[in-house]
Amino acid sequence: MPVPPLNRRQFVKKSAVTGAAVAAAGAMATTPARAAARKPAKAPKTWSFSILGTTDLHSHVFDWDYYQDKAYSDTKGNSVGVARVATLVKQQREAKGEGRVLLVDAGDIIQGTSLAYYFARVDPIGDKVQHPMAVAMNHMRYDAAALGNHEFNYGIDTLRKFESQCRFPLLGANALDAKTLKPAFQPYTVKRICVPGAPDIKVGILGLTNPGIALWDKDNVSGKMVFPGLVEQAKKYVPQLRALGCDVVFLTDHSGLDGSSSYGDELPYVENASNLVAEQVPGIDAILVGHTHVEVPSYTVTNKETGEDVLLSEPYCWGYRLTVFDFELELHHGRWQVTGKKAQTLNPSTVEEDPEITGLLRADHELVVKYVNTPVGTCTEDLSGAEACWKDVPIMDFIHQVQMDSVKAGLSTSDAALPMVSVAAPFSRTADIPAGSVTIRDIAGLYIYDNTLYGKKLTGAQLRDYLEYAAKYYHQVPAGTKADTATLTNANSFWDYMYDTAAGVSYDIDIARPEGSRIQNLTHDGKPVADDQVFVVAVNNYRANGGSGYPHIAAADIAYSSTDEIRQLMIDYVTAKGSLNPADFATTNWKLTQDGTPVF
């Protein structure tokens, strides 16, 4: 069974700063599996069990798109939501036996949809309001979940409320109290697989989260929690799990498996380190991988010290897939040893949603549908984000206008005299604000993240560096070669959310030139931008704190900061104006060129 809330509260001793300093001896929650078969006449020498894994659910309960106000669909026929995953979980338990199946998640649970936002900001969770993901995951009987970086987006208090509603531990061996450097969350749990007539199989589950939290949610965690590297903390806790007699050591990592980092050298710890953990930390059998939103059904890494293979799997995101780890064990001298293991991913689109979860959460879902369809104003023409990644389009000017207006209103008299620039990313190519009535979901579909707003000071030279960094988003296309939008973008694994355009200045991006020399004709108010000219740059908190590794911005002086989400500022803008009119927006005036000739 999942760890009872009372036991978890006894395990976690709250600290004054973060509300948690975990006793080292308490990390062992040795609960038997739920059901056992009848005792056989002869003790078995072999046994099998499975660990099922999800990750990056991002508060997708049902197979529904709140931005489009209809059932989710994509070109690959995927479905989303834990309601369908729950049906697969039931099938696995029925086929293999209740006592032979564990269920684990790799993080990013409470942020990512309008449902998540509603229960964080509109009707916040608390004593009388349960988070829908807690309700669903409790019903599905999760055994553990790792903390994801997006768990911290709404602040530690909201995360603690969610934690208190879960009947399973949120694991984070590298989420430490900033003052005591002790675990702020339970590092691991130990589950028992009951084998009639033989010793229990002890399964240690260690949870690791992403060091990038220190940057991406700096405003929420600075001075409260610190996040050392995954390899470093795994080296500490994997031996402890083996010393506790664990026959199987299983990790759930909110960290990808390619060894990369999106934040450059802003932090001394690797962002996507699951492969490094497998390679460098002895004693691990398998790892459930998260964070990078890709499907990796089965991937093997050989540990450098032991030569043993570590099995990894990442089940995409949003409930697109369910990973199934199958383990085979043999009993030798009273101890179980892993003799075989394999992993695969299952597609929930092949089954129906679990009617029990539908019954539990349909009312919450309908409440959110009503909220997102609330009209807030009108728009004079259709605004589409379909071409925002390679063209100056009015829908992006809307974001820039709101950011500039909001920052300007909060500046000191001296800073208000400085020229203003806004930078923002084209988060969604499917975003569309229709002509006529505008609803909350239209705006939420354009700005899908829960970012807040900063004003930071950059010189002209630094601004040019910033835009040059953004321009590496484009593949180089020589003059005389036609640029194909299907292959033009996302060079250097630079994804749409990482690419910023700028308003308040005019500039060209010459994609015929090599990276580092693409920004041409950078002007402000019709004049070339001087290297020593100082600008106030409106930028979201993710980028302002070092997200995506942009130069200069993290260390820049702060002229303005706010706890208001940019999305809500956009909703407030439309509500106050009554109507969106592109003629009112600040224009970005940027274009792609090849040797000075416009591309589009």
C-alpha cells in the first residue's frame, strides 16, 4: 500500500525555512505489496514483478485540450491524460497480480494545463479543495513520485499542500533545505513484494529532481532550498539502499538521459544526467527517466565500475505512454538477485478512460472548461501564431505590448527615462486569437507557461549578444538557396520556447551568415544602437534567471520584478481595453534575410 499520510508526517520533520528536514533513518517505508497468492506447497526459487512508470503528466487528467476546447488530437493519434493510463494500469495488475506491480512517476505533476492553473490560482488547493492530480493518483495507487521542476512553479506552500494530499511520497534526494543541507523531501522509499513461502523482495525507490530548479524557480526557492547534482546524491543514497537489504534499486529521475544542459555553465550540475547516474553510480538496476518529453522505450547504459547494465526508459509526457519495467529474480542463499529485466512503453490511446476517475473528477473538469471559456473582450482580426517562429506577426506583438506596459508602469523615474525593449518566445505554433469574442483559453493557448515578469538592464552590446544567441535557432541557409520553414528552425536543439524575438528595436537576422554574425541593422528609434546605450528589457522570470543560457541577462541589474503571471497580465489587458487591435501594439520590426534580401 502507499505510505499512509500519518506515517509520512512522522517521517518528515518540518524545518522553519522549507517545512522539511528529513531524518536519515526515516527514508525507509517498508510496506508490503497489496495482495499475495496462496502459499505454495514448495517455496519458489524464482519470481517476477513489474514497475509501471509515468512522467511529465503536467496535470493532464482527461483526454482534453483546454486551449482548443475539445478532445485532444494530434497527427500521430496520441491521447493524453491519466484517466486512460489508469485503465492500462488496471490491466497490468489484473494480468500480473496486484502484489507484483508497483506504480511510479518521474515528476512534473501539478503544472501545465488550465486545470493546473485553476487549482493553483483561481480556486487554490487546501483543506477543502483537493488537487485533481492527487485525487487521480491516489485512486490509481501510486507508490512514489519524483519531484519535477514544475512542481515549484506555484511556490513551496502550494507544493506542500499537494504533498499533504498525496497518499504516496514525493521523492527528492537532491532537494535540500538551504540552511541545514538536509533533505527537504523524502529521499527514497522501500517497497516489499510478498513472495509466499520465501523472503520478500525489497525494492528501493530513490527519487531525484532537476538542479535547474535553482535557476528556473529562483524566486520561489532562493534561500529556502538548494539542488545539488543527481550523480552526487545518487552516490550517497544508492549504497544506503543496498545496505538496507534492497534486492532491487530503482531510480525515478526528473532528468533526461543525454548529459546535456540548457542553461550552459550557469550551474555546476548537469540538467539531463540520468545516463551519467547509470554510468557512474554502482548498484542501480533501472531508471525511470523524465523531463525531456521524449519517448525512449528501452535504453541500456553500462556502469563503468561494475560492468553491469542499467535499464532506462522514458514514457514521453502528458500520459502519451506508460512504461513497463519487467524484472525476473532468482533466490540464492536467502537473497533475491535480478536475473533479467526489460522495458517497453504502452500506448493508452488503445483503451478507454477509467470510469472511476471520470466519476471522481468530471465536475472539476467541467468547472475548468467553464472558466477557460469565459469571454474577456473582443479582437478586431484573427491573430495566428502559425508563422511566429520565422515572421514578425501581430500575435507576438500582443505579448510584447503587455510586457512593456507592465514593466513601464513599475519603473522608477530614472529607469522610466531609458528606452524599453521586450523579449518573448513563440511558445505555441497552434496559438490563435480569433476575430470577435476572445476567451481566457484563447490567451492561455498563446502563453502556456506560468512565468512572471522582470525588467532588467542591458547595454546595446549586451542586447546584440542576446539576439545573436537567439539567432542560433535558425539553420544556416546560403544566399540563393530557398529557405524551407519545415527545416529552418530548431538548429542546435534550440526549441521554440528557447527562441526570443525582441520589440522596441528593429533588426534583421541574416540566415546566410554563420552563427554569431547574423544580427544586422540593429536600430532604436531609427538610429543604430550604440554599444554603451542602456535599455530596460522586459523578460520573463525563466529567462531572467538564466533559463536557456542566454548571455548577460541573469547577472543584469533588476529594474522591475513582479509576482503576477504574464498570462494573467494579458487577460487583464484585454479586459481593461475591451478589444484587441493590432494597430495598438508595439511592432517588433524584425525580419529574416539572406545577404540583406528578405526571406519571406
